[in-house]
Amino acid sequence: MTAAPHVVVLHRWRARYADYARYLDHAAHAVTYVSTDVGAESVPSAAREVVVVPATDDFAAVDHAVRGLAARHGRPQWIVALKEDDLGVAARLRRRWGCPGPTVAETTPFRDKLAMCRAVAGGGVDVPAFAPADSPDDVVAFADAHGWPVVLKPREGSSSAGVAVLRGREDIPTAVSEALAQVFSQGAVHHVDGVFDGSDVACWKVSRYLRTCLEFRSGVPLGSVEVDDPDFHARAGEFARRVLGALTTGPTVFHLEMFADGGRFRFLEVGARAGGAEVPFLWREVHGYDLNEAAFRVAMGEPPPPGATEGPGAPIGGWLIVPAPARRPCRVERSTPMLGTVPELYAEAVLAPGQVLPAADAYYEHVGGRFRFRGASTAAVAAAVSKIAAEYRITGVALD
């Protein structure tokens, strides 16, 4: 048993999306990790103990692991999770152990899309028509009222898993439960990332998706580029303030997705965590702010670090992820590193031939290629992203 304060971290990333060793003194604290096997490779060497579980969103498995850690290192005083699918597990564990940080009640509106849409619409934000769907008949009734196509999505989920666009009755799954039916919306999809301080958005960036997250599930590369229009940026920040204000009064790191059609913004969804894909890296490397450090502080019941305001001429960031070349796990047969092909591309994560892409839960991390960009304008970065998306090549073979 140790006298050092015990901190439990739920972890699943292999890459350094979060720099835990910098966020917390691992010598002054007994920092233990509940991790997936893939994530365990990147746990700081100063960790007191690592327990590997099949999945960090499996409450029973994580609960059992934390009970064992508590017996060996003392009652946990803080429980931290940064990945979206782990937030609910961490909130339930905080309730069990009496830890500070986001509660189950505070986390639920950011995980349950029905509760989310109801709260945001109740705050006067434009939300496409929606309804709960617990049977195929519910979907039919919704389509009869609002027309086709209908978007059907799980009430809880991430990375567009389980989301389908239904064009007619023949597309309705035979089994529907705990889902949300929603009107299919037109307009370019954008994401706003930043920190809400409980009453206002303290810092934020708005980016335009190049293609969509749902298309990525179908094998299409997904890119994003920050918007350099100051008026659009300001209006997106105000939209984010209204959305977050309808959901919480506590400090929150957020990833908000919205439709932009002309001058009109409409809500898509929002998560109480840093954006996925390359967003945390861009913020750290291009803008000098660590969103996951801010989320770590919030998870420990502390205020997030203040964000510096960037003035005119600040660099514009962008990213690109390419789907896996075969069903994961797969072995890479050929890949083409792209650094040096365009000046805006400054970092890439490309597996070499012979390396294996695991079937891990961090969906946007374990992909066919990850690329990060910075440049002087939205147009320049968007052109660079599009060029790499068109020219990058990777092939592989499934291992099962």
C-alpha cells in the first residue's frame, strides 16, 4: 500500500494523444492505468501499475481492475478518462469511489444523443427534427412525418459506428432499438473544437470537413481544414457557446459538429472531449494549447488552463486520415510516405511494409495513414490535403 495519492487513468491510445507524464507528477502520485493491450505500449514508464482489459468501455472489466488497483495502491482519489467511449465508465467509477470530476448526470447529455438533442433544442438552437426509434415502426412513422431519407444512429456511440442513411422502407434494419431517427440535413459539415469555461467559450477553432465521417466508414479519405474567415469563426464560437450553455454549466473540453448552409448553422452533435483524428496534435503543435491536458484537468475537478488568443496571421491547420487498406488486423504490403511532397504537410504517421495495423478500439488512430498540415490560408491547406488524399497509396492484407 502506498501513501501517495492514487490516480487511475483509463487509456487506449498507442500514439501520444495525451502526455500524461507531463500532466501529472508520477513520482508524487501513485498513477495506475487501466489500458487495452494496444494502448499499454504508450503508458508512461513511471506508472505504478498497468492492468490490461479487453476494452476500456467495458464497465464490469474496468470496475474489477480498479477494485484490484485500490486494494494495492489505496482508494483512488481521481479517475480520469479522455476517450469519448470511456467517459461514461469513468463517471460511474467516480460515483462509486467518491471522486471529483464530471458526474454521470453531467456526462449523460454528451453521450445520449436523444437527451443531447432535446437539451440543445430546448436551448433555442436549430436542431434537425429528431425522435427516438425503438422499432422499425418508429422509423416508418418518423419518415411519414418528415420524409426520406432518414438518418438512423445509435443513441450512444462514436466515430459514426452504426450510423445509416435510410433512403426508403427497404433500408430499415429488421431490428431497431435505442436509436435516434433524424432528418437528413444538407450543408457542409464543420467541427468546432475548444474549451467552454462554464459560461463562455474560452478558446476555439472551427474547421470544415473535406468529405464526412460516415463516408470514411465506407472507405473514403477524411480531411479537415481550419477556417480563416474571422466572421465565420466568431459566429461559430457564438453557436458553440449556445450549444454548450444548453448542456452544462461546468468547464468542458468539447468537439462540436454542425451543418453550415449559407449563413445558417444547425446542430449535429457534440462530445465532452477533445476532437479525434489529428485534432489534439494540431492544437498542441500548431496552436500551442493541449486540449487533452485541459480535459485531464477537468476530469480531476480542476479548471482547464487558460487559452491564448491568436491574432491575425495565425497559421491554419488541417489533417487527413486514410482508411485501412484491408479489414483490420492487417499487414501493410506497400505504402508511400508523403513528407516533402507539399510544403504544408509537416507530420505523418504511415506504417511501413510488414507492419501490422491492429483491430483496436481507437478507430481514427489505427488507419491507413495520418497526416498533419499547416499553412497560411484555408485554401492553401485544403489544396495540400486534397493532393495528398489523391496521391497517397497503401495496400495490405487482412490477417484473419
